[in-house]
Amino acid sequence: MKIAISACLLGEKVRFDKGHKRDEFVMDELSKYAEFISFCPEHFAFGSPRPSIKMVKDNENLKIISNKTGEDLTDTLLQSSQNDLEKVKTNNVVGIIFKSKSPTCGLISSKVYLENGFAEGKDDGMFASLCKKEFPLLPMEEEGRLQDSWLRENFIMQVFAYDSFERFKQSAKIKDLVLYHQHSKFMLQSKDETLYRELGRIVGNHEPKEFSDILSEYEYVFKTAISKKSSIGKTRNVLEHIAGFLKTFLDSDEKKILHEQIDDYANKIIPVIVPLSTLKLYATKYNVSYLLEQTFLNPYPKELALRSDIKSVK
């Protein structure tokens, strides 16, 4: 799969001071599972090194101004941003990771100044804003927020789910969609129960509709659902639901241990990987295929170890 990433996070020396901001998670872990498409509109517009720039609010419009000369660089940067946008489009990426606080790439983290020089607030950088308009359902985050274990886990799950659906829809038929929805059940419930039920209605096709229309409607709601953030409460409900499929196989002591683990997870004593591993163990031991086929149990490579941190849930 392909992920578009700010070039400086890849270690490329494209910042205004000809430096970089190499991101360890991106380069040392995520790089094992994705091809990166780099972008840096500022570098291609102005080169490196270059004078720094800032966003300035002029009435309701945002302009890009040189900190050194005060020159209006809006049109130049917009052209470069549109070129990089086209690059992202043609590469069919399944996610974007931006550099935080950048006037070009920040996601609601780019400082906005008034013409008198005072800070007015924060907004999206120019390129990030274009991406949000062009790809409203595409997973997007900035590296600063990905330092938060909860946001990182949610983002990576979203990226892998998005990629999974992109590959699935290439040759899908209605029977395939029924199975895909079935396998996605617990993952979707951990995100948004209402949208999960809406997806079930779409798959049910009570109208009826052409499959192309069903798939298109399902895709929109599915990608909206996976963009939602998980919570301890929603995840606990899913864990309890999974445990319900195992109750006929377990003795009283096994049930007690399992539910203690779920309680400990909910109380932030242990990470979610502990009850999940126990559930997977029992599902494998008793060959409960319905559970073993659930995306929620393996939403991304286990080597990323994102569920091993107590702070990966809120």
C-alpha cells in the first residue's frame, strides 16, 4: 500500500533550514508495510534553504507571506501544492501523514497571524487544506498527533481498513460483500455501532438496487465508520460480545479469568492486547471460525505492537 508523507519526515533535507525531521515510527516501523510517496510544496516552490513563511489572515482569506521580505507568496505555493496534490491523486494512496505546525502541511496546527503581526489562531496549512477537500474520506494525520498512542492506533487501523476495502472492491460481488461485512463486524462496532447497523441495512438490499450502487453506498459509510475513534466503552462491549461466543466452551474459572482481564483493561490496568490474546487463544483452541475470521482480532500487523500500550485507548 502507498502512504503520502511529508518529505522531511522521511529524512529528506527539504526544510527551510535544509534540515529534516525524520520520524522514527514512520521510518523504522511503518516503512516495513508501506511504500511512501513524499511531498513538500514549499521545497519545490522555493528550494532549500529558504526564508521561512507564515499564514496571514486578510479579511476572510489566508495568504502566505515571507517572514524575511513580507512578499505575498500565496500563488507560487498554491501552484506547487496543486502539483503535489496531483502526485498524491495519481499514486492512489491510502493515507497521508503531514508535518505538524507547517504553514503548508499542518492539520489545524498551523499558526495564523493577523496583518499587525499578532497570532490569530490555528488552521490547516495550504496543502493540507487542499487534501482534505479533495479526499474527504482518506485517513489523514500529522506526525505530532501520532505521538499519542490512542491516535496512532486509531489511525493505523483506519489506514489498513481503508487499504483492505480498496483491494476488496476491485472484484467484489454481492456475496463477497456479505462476507466482508460479516468479517468486519467487531471492528466496525468498536468504531460506531449506528454506522455498523446502517452498513447491515445496505448489505441487506431490501429495495433492491444494482450492486454497483450498493457497493458505492457501502464504501462511503464504511470509510466514514472507520474514521471514527474507538473508546474504552465501545471496545469493552466488543470484547464482551466476543466472549459470549466462547461461553459454551469455557469452564467457570476460565470465564472468570477472561472477564477479569476485560475489567482490568477497562480500568487501564492492562493493555487491550491481554484480553484479546486470551480470546484469540480460546477461539483457536475451540476452532470458532466466526471469531477467527474477524478483522478486529488482526486489524494490522501484530509487529507494530500498537495494542500493547495502556495509553492506546481512551
